[in-house]
Amino acid sequence: MAIIKKQGYFPSDNHRDQIRTLIWADEKVSPVGVVQIVPSFDDHMGRYDELARFLAKEGFVVCGADHLGTGLSVAEDAARGAVLPGEHLSMLRDVDTLRRLMEKRFPGLPQVLIGVGVGSFMVRIYCRSHSSALAGAALIGTSQLPDWACVFEDGAKRLLELLPPSVSASAALPTVFGKLTRRLYKDDSELSWLSSSETALADYIGDPLLGFHQTAEMSGEMLSLLIKGSRPVNSVGMSEDFRLLFLSGGKDSVGLFGRGVINASDLYMAAGTVPEVVIYPALRHEILHEDGREKVFQDLLVFLRETVGGAPRIETE
């Protein structure tokens, strides 16, 4: 096993920033597919090293990029958490840019997207018009906004603009999730909605690339992705052989403790795509970082193998 991790950059669709990308591959095996991770917002690709190495060992080339305003996709003179209005569209196009770069670099290999948190909503939007270029997708930590919310994108963003400067718009939803989780599970931390693992929470708090203050503009872009990703139209017109997997924690307040996940999967079912749904009763939002994540990794691997077909061929010297 010789897993190589490489870092690179490509120009963002906004024609201003450079997007940090990480790629993992085992040079001792013949790859069977490309897995592209689409992370959440207060997130970065370095946090997926464990999963990426696990999948690379099994013959997958794994890649992913930090979104605009997050991780290392931030200019030296800029602050994390800041983007311009409308740049959620550039983020979606950046996802497409990386997919096309990997397609060119690994021609003929099936491609699968893994969307995490807000990234799962981005994948739902992206797959509406690009499912024919993909073998499938896995949606982790997703949910479903109610139908009435899906038509009020502009109004909801205007409400964010009314918040006073002293109020962090990005803190609103996490605070709600935190208070709800604390009340249900009697935990001490308002970050406990993310994970029940003390180690995972300590890693999150200690990560210098996380916990930044999002501007109202960036919160607005996140809201646009949540609203657009929840629209039923995203489930229509999937390629006939497109495979879809939902993974969520049963104690994830973002996924409404499973209800939001089931509601989202039902949209695809009604449109003719039959997804697999796995809910882990004891896990919370960040199931890829929770204690017990090994089971999640294995379930992902089974799905990926079934989606791309075949097993890696070990190269001999």
C-alpha cells in the first residue's frame, strides 16, 4: 500500500480566488473509480483524510476541494467566512470544474459524489443536471426544508440582511441545533449537535480552519443552497442507472432525527429513483467523525463497490 496525498489549486469560477484541492490515491493498485467529496461550509477537506485513505486503500481515487471562503481557498489578505452575494453559484461551478479535471485525468473511471452537510444540498442541486456524468452519489447529514420554505429564497436572505452587525447570522442555525441537542441529551456543549464524541469535538474546537465567523453574505449563500437543494425538482430526471445513498445519524437534529432524511428520500422515490437509506440510531450530525464511524465507512465502501463495479487490481513490481 502506497497512498499518496497531493495538494493543488485551480482558479475559481469567480475569477478571483484559487480553490484548494486534495487528492488521495494508492499507487500500488489499479483504480476502479473516482470519489469526489463535497464538504460542508464550516469545514475543509483536510478533515476527510481518514475516510480518503480508507477508500484509496480500496482502489478509489479520492478528491475534494475547500469551498470559497473556507479552508485554504481563502486569499492571504481575506478573511474566512466572507464571500460575495451570488457566489453559491460559483461554488457549484467549482464542484463541476473539479469533476471535469478528474474526468480528464482519469478517463473512463466512474465518478461518485459524496456530499456532506451543506455539501449534500449542493450535490442534490448538481445531480439534477449532471447525473448522466456520474455513477451515483451519497448524501450524508442532509435534510429537507418544508415546501413553503423552498419558494422564499430572496425573502429569507433579506431577513438575514436585517440582522444587526453585532449578531452573527451564521450562529443562528447552529445555536438552534445546539440548544435542541442539549435539551434532548443533556450535554454541556452547544457543539454537541455535531457529535457525541469528546475527541471529535476537541478536534473541531482545536482546528484553526474551523469556527470562523460567517458574514451575512456567506450565510445568505448557504441559505440559498439549502433552499435550492430542497426543491422537489432536483429529484426529477435522474439517469436510469444512477445510484443514490442517504446516510444520517438518528440523533442528528439537522436531519430532524431521521424525518428530514426520509422526506428527502421520498422525493426521489416519487420521481422514480429508489435510494438506499441508512440511519445510525446512536450517531449525530458528523457521522464521519463520530465514534463508530468505521461502520459508516464500511457501508460507504459497499455502496461504492456496487456502484462502480469491480475490485482494485494490485500492481506488482
